[in-house]
Amino acid sequence: LALLDLIGLDTAHEILGVMYRQTGDRMYVAAPLLGQLVTARWLGRKAGKGFYTYQAPGSGSLVDDEHTPAANPAAPKARRVGLIGSGDQVKAVQTVLDAAPVEVRRESTDADCDLVVAAAAGVPVLKLAVAAGRRTGVVGLNVPSPHSGVVQVVRMLDTPAPVVEAAAGLCRVAGRTPVTCADRAGLIVDALLLPY
């Protein structure tokens, strides 16, 4: 991973794409995580962040970040939640949030929101967060079916653990079981039933 950060994640992603197009060999298909890192502009050392976090762009000196903190901070309490997204998934997530003691602000990414929840089936949380203009404090919630007791808590590459825990806590207060997953296309349920 350190070598990929040194080379540049965008460079590695592009090389893999060229090799796949030239050979057709699936061995060269870039992992979705690599594409997400490039989309998030985490390009490695040259950007100051990639698989690891560096002191400054171009630096080789590693620093602690929210994924490798020196101490594990307590999960924040969410009182105001911005809800972004579209379609039936927003209604399902709104139902979950209505059962929790929070003020929900539709289509809001205001700085005074403790947490922003992105809700849309089949759309990566990262794309919704970038489109909404807010990357920090954003977590996805996905309700597989309206009466499901399970809610997927979808973390992006840079979603701090306390934000994920705050969203999971809201699900628990609402009487649902949170299941944390990475930001990927499809649902955990789909991956179990239709893995390929």
C-alpha cells in the first residue's frame, strides 16, 4: 500500500485500466476501492493522503488520522441530521430517523447539522456527498425493505468512526439493527444473494 501511495493511486488506476483494455484479462481490473480513492482525490503522497495520511503533500512522513487515531474518541450525539438523496430510499430512511429523537432537515448539508445522512439505492454515498458539497460527517443509511429490522450504515473512505457510530446509534434508538458496510454499489443483502 505504501508503494501505491508513492507511485500515485491515479497512476496505478490508469495503468491497470490500460492493461485490462489491452489484454482483456480480469486480473488487471482495478479494485473498486482504488477507484473510490481516486474519485476522493486521495492520490497518495503527492496529495498528502492515500492509503495513508502524510504530513503534507509530497511528504513521506506519516501522521495519525481518524482511521488510526492515538485515542478512540466517544461517538458524538446527533441532534440535527441532514438528509440528502432521492426516491423511495429517502422515505424509508426518514421513517427510521422519525423514530429517533433527532431533528431531520431534508436536503440540508448545513454546517450546524451534526450528521448528514445520504439515502439512495444504487448510488454510492461518495457521489451524493460530493454532489451535495459536503464530505465530512456524511454517512449512508440504506433500508433493504420498508419493514426491515436491519439498516445498512454505509461508511465512505474518510467517514470517521465516531460518525459511523452516531448513525448506528440512531438506528438502535429507532429499534433497528445497524450493519456497517463500505460504500459500494448494491446492498449487503444483494451481495449475499447475488454475489456475482
